[in-house]
Amino acid sequence: MSRWSIPPDLDTMGPRPGPSPHSMEPPMTKPNMTGQPPSRSTEESSGVAGWIDRRLPVISGFRAEYIDFRMPKNLNGLWNFGAILTVVLLLMLATGTFLAMHFIPTATEAFLSVEAIDRQLPGGWMLRGMHVVGANLFLAALYIHLFRGLYYGSYKAPREILWISGLVLMVLVMATAFAGYVLPWGQMSFWGADVISKAVGAVPVIGGTLEHILAGSDQLGDIFLHRFFVIHFILAFLVVAVVGIHVVAVHVAGSNNPLGIEPKTPKDTLPFHPYFTSKDLIGLVLFALIFALLMFFWPGLLTEPDNYAPADPMHTPADIEPEWYFLPFYGMLQSVPSKFGGLLAAAGSLLILFALPWLDRSPVRSMRFRPLCRVGLLGLVVAFVLLALVGKHHAQGSWMALGRISLLYYFGYFLVLLPLAPRLEKTRPLPASISAAQGDA
Ligand code: HEM
């Protein structure tokens, strides 16, 4: 028998309880942690499905992870956003691929090619509309998803890697969105890119070199645009790969829940299908309604009028401001009197989230039981929104003072309140179990 041939018994193999130590048969199903029998295992599968599954357990894997997989039964609507993000990501890849077929990444033709997609390509306006609205709602869903993690303490053990993979996604998605915004080469694309490349140039010692690497030449033009087109494309696919890791990490650690306590018995959980498939579907339909409303009725709400004028390096717009989802970071950039300091504050605001599992030492996860930190987290959201307003008002006058206070609060929450909370806070008693909290123990 050659090294790669299938052992003769594999084709004729009947159902067996599990692989023997000497068997080359792939494991049939992952053990079900709750001790409940799976609905229908592949041990019963015959025909082509069984044949494939014994060689590559995709069918039994899918069944174990998406049909029989048990989730805490008390998940609320905030647990819908992972599925929403996954679907919007697929939509972004599909629409982006078709847009890329018509986009021309040169300084003279980029703007015109986007206009042609909007006005001449059959259905092009819808393709572009979906990509633009999709980008905005993707970022909105991402912020809600992240907030859910902060509120229910989903970053705590054993979910640290899950949290960190999420943050890597966040950084990648932000970079992808920024690179994408440059592509139509309108006034805001150009001047937004100018602000950021100058901010990068403010890094001591290596700043000039970094700025030159980013721009590719002395001024932002063809090389820069081509570079950003490639970056936008590649990052989007990298995001898909990291989502794979993220979702595996969710399935290894299991979902947290609003009470922040682990399920203790099968009574605390429900199978993924049909309970959470139907719940996710309802969330997706509601989300699709908002998506359609924005795309068909208020397309101007999310776009910047200045970006409908072609990039003009000789004419600075009166107001340079990024998309709403970058405004809080723009506010941070402006609240610090030095360019490099602003860059450090904006980058630090994201980096500090990576250390969160180790900064928050409280044994209680969910903010429902943490009165002090719950108020503190509310303050963090207010500070984040205020920083966005500061960014919108260019940190002038009293906005500057507000920006600095909000920035101090932002870092204070992570560096002072959370580390000191176990000493300062009297947490509320946790319920004995999820079922007990719901009164059906
Ligand atoms: C491309 C972006 C992302 C996608 C497609 C994605 C997808 C998912 C999915 C499908 C789930 C399981 C369903 C759910 O719990 O909602 C999940 C859970 C989770 N995600 Fe993400 N995610 C993304 C970004 C992020 C970010 C930016 C963070 C925060 C740093 C994050 C942190 C988490 C955490 C902590 C969980 C488990 C939450 C829990 O069970 O309480 N994810 N994600």
C-alpha cells in the first residue's frame, strides 16, 4: 500500500463507537460536554456524506459546533452581533470584489471610475451603496459587540485569547476602513490621508521614513493610491482569517452570558439549533431592515458631501474630519498639544484594551453585579462620545478642555478604577446558577 492510499477497511467501515488507537479513522464527533446525546451523529450517516465525513469530519464538525452545540439559555440581543458581523463581512467581501473589477486605482481616474460605478454600471449604485452602508454598519456593530464584552466581562478568563483576537480584528477592520475611504480620491479621501500621513510623520526619529513609505513618493498620488488599494484588498481577506480564529476561540471557551457565570448543568443551556439559529435570524432581519432604510432612503446620512468633489491638493476643505467611527480617535489626536502625543493617546486608547484581562482583577464578570464599575463604564461611553464631539468641533475653546478631561477619564477607567475596583467595590451576590436566576432551577 502506498503512503497515501486509503486503508482497505475504510470504505467498508460500518458505524463504530469511536476510533481505536490503531485505527486511521478520523474521530466521529467531538464529545458533547453537557453529557447530552447529539441529535443525530455521523456515526449513522451513510452514503456520500458519511464517506466524506469519515475522511474529513466537516459534517459531524458542523453538527457538533452549530446544531448540537449548547449555549447559555439566557443570552440577550447583544449576543446577536457576532452573527451580524459575520454576515456583513461576507457582504463586504462580495460587493468589494465586484467594485474592484471596475475601480481604477490612479489619481486621475479613481474618482471618475467611482462616479461611473454609481451612474453608468447597471446596478452599480446599489453595489456601492451596500459597500458604503455596510462599512458604516459594520463599524457600528463592532462597537456594540465590543461594548457587550466590556459590560459583561467577556474579556476575563478563560476568554482572554478570544478577546485579543477580537481586538486584532478591530485594528484590522479600522485599517481596512481607512484604506477604503482613501480610494474614491475625493477631497475628504485626500485630506484625511494627508492628516494621517502627517501624524505618522510626527513619530520621533523614524517618522519621516514611515511617512515616505506610506506615501511612496513626496506627495500623495498614484503610488499612494495604488498601495492603499492593495492594502484594502489584502486586509479584508486577513480579517476573514482572523475571524476564523476568533470563532474557534468562541467555541473552545463557550459563550459568556449576561450573568457572567458559567453554565453548571445542561438545564442552564439550550442547543444552538433551533434556539439560537432562529434568534440570530430575527436579529439579522431587523438589522437588514435598518440597512435597507439607510441605503434606500437616507444614503446621504452616512456620506460626506465634500467627498463628492475630486481630490484637489491645491485646495484644503474648510473642515477636514474623518468618518463618524474615527471621530473619537480624531478627538484624542487633537486634545493633546503635540502631534506625537496625540498619536500616542489615540493608539494607546486601543492598545490598553489588550491589557484589559489583566487590569481588571475582579472575580465577578458581569457589570450587573458591580455597581461601581457599572457607573464607571457608563462614564467611559460618555467620554468616548464626548471625544467624538470634540473631534467634530476641532478641539477649539472649551471643546479642548472637555477633550482633555474625557481623555483622562478614558485612561483613568482602565488604569485606576478597574485595578482598584476589587478593593473599592462591594459586588452584589451572584445567583447559584443561570436556571436559578430565571426561577426555573
Ligand atoms: C470582524 C469582526 C468580528 C466578527 C465577525 C466577530 C464574530 C463573533 C462571533 C460570531 C461571536 C459569537 C457570537 C456572539 O457572541 O456574538 C463572537 C463572540 C465574541 N467576540 Fe467577536 N467578532 C468580531 C470582532 C470582535 C471584537 C472587535 C471584539 C472585542 C475586542 C470581539 C470580542 C468577542 C468576544 C469577547 C466574544 C465572546 C462574547 C461572549 O460570549 O460574551 N469580537 N464574535
